[in-house]
Amino acid sequence: MTGRKRRRAPPAEPDYVPGTLLNWNDSRHWDYTGPQPCRYCTVPTQLRDSHGSHAHKVCAEQALAEQVADAAAAYHQNGQTT
Ligand SMILES: [Zn+2]
């Protein structure tokens, strides 16, 4: 490895469409004991995220989209300037 190879820029991120990221059809994403506050917006919900925490699907997807955007921004900061 010479470390001098030119790296191609990653492909542009497609625009995120809310509601299309996660599939929460599985019953483990539903709390049958009743609604609890969403971990993101605190509005009660019976939905649970993949960690078992109460969260609206759209809130979880928004959080994931922001994480991806942050990671992409950090990558572009540390990568080549264009
Ligand atoms: Zn929420």
C-alpha cells in the first residue's frame, strides 16, 4: 500500500424518504402492555425500536437519517476537499 492511490468520491446519498427506512411489521416492535413515552419526542407510543425502547417509527428513522448525515459530513471533512 502506497497510500497515494486516488480515491473516488463516494456516490451521492439518495434523498431520504420518511417511512421507507425501517420495517417494523414484526410483533416485537409493538408493546402490548400499553403506550410509553417515545425516546425521541416523548409522545406516548406502543411502538418499540430494535433495542426495545419506545419510539415512533418516523422518530427512529429521522434519528437514523441524522446519524447517517453526521457520519457523511464527518467523512467529507476528513476526506479530500473537492
Ligand atoms: Zn416520537
